[in-house]
Amino acid sequence: MPEIPSSAIRVGDFILLGGRACQVIRIDDSSDQPKYVGVDIFTNQLREETASGSIMIGPDFKYYRPLDMSDGFITGMDEMGTVKQEILVLDVSNLWSRLVQAFESRRGPVWAWVLTDKNKELVVNFDTQLRLKR
């Protein structure tokens, strides 16, 4: 899992709080050690954690090119050619409609950012400029 410097974490970022993938909604940096409050992206429960050092842990991401999209789910292919079906798209910030629009425009490759946590997967963002290392 990737290490993230505490000073680089912003509201809206994804980090692990209490071992769960969360989206940061508040940062209290009034003390020497910042306190992060986030929403578990799979259960919608609030979680909080005080940084015990200068590093926090981020969740793992995979990147998939959508092949098909339907009812809030994508079927995608990763950079190795493996196809994964029924990956749920996070229901925030019009992500589904923006992803569909980018996919249907056919102006170039679309890569869905899939957050993985304890065998669960969820599309949390996408990019049309992503360059993957092979």
C-alpha cells in the first residue's frame, strides 16, 4: 500500500483510516499531529484517525479501460488485458454521467480509477490522459 506524506493529504483524497478506505472530509491540524476525518467509501461510516507520524497509508488503485457501462457498473480491461465485470461506480459528483460522457465521446482512451480494499472494488475517478508504465 502506498505511503502518503501527511503534509500532502487534502480534503477529497483517499487514505486508510482504521484500516478502511476513506475519502477525507475534514483535517484538523491544530495540534502537532493532524487528525483526519473521512467517510468509508464502502459503508458510508465516519472514521477518524490521528497521524502517528509524518506518513499515512493510501489505498491501492487499479486502472481499467471501460469496455461496457450499464446501470452504474462498468466492465473494464486492465493494462494486462484481464477483463473484470460489474465494477460499481461511486455515486458522487456526477461521476457516472461524466464517465459515460467521456466513454461515449470516443476522443481517446478512458481509464477508470478503481480503488481496491479487502477484495472490494469501486470506481472513484477516471482519467483520459493516464499513461501507464508497461
